[in-house]
Amino acid sequence: MSFCDHCEGQRFDRAQVLRALRATRRRLSAPGTACSVDQSLAMAIEAVRALEIPHLEVLDDLVEGEVIH
């Protein structure tokens, strides 16, 4: 069983976003860090915006075996 390129890319992208958000959470929960809700969300949005997430296009539909989409 495998994932199509599109779904595999989405799984990778999701993992990148979650890592960025967890890192932001760690920064915000550091001692002496005081932020408003708006500032916290702005930091989280900026962390995700800074990621380089490519757009995947499927060029070849020929995949052997079971594919999860």
C-alpha cells in the first residue's frame, strides 16, 4: 500500500505545519514571555507563512499496487 504523490505531499506539509506550530508554542510558553491572544496567533500564522510548501502536480497517473487517495 502506498499514497499517491498528492496525498504523500499533503502528509509531509501537515507535518511541517505541526512542527512549526509546536515550536511556536514552546517559544510562547517560555518563562517571562507574555503575549496577548492576538500576538500569539500572529506568531503562529507567521511561522506557517514562513514555510516553503511546494505545490505538487501529478504528471504520471501510472502507479502500481494499491494506492490510498
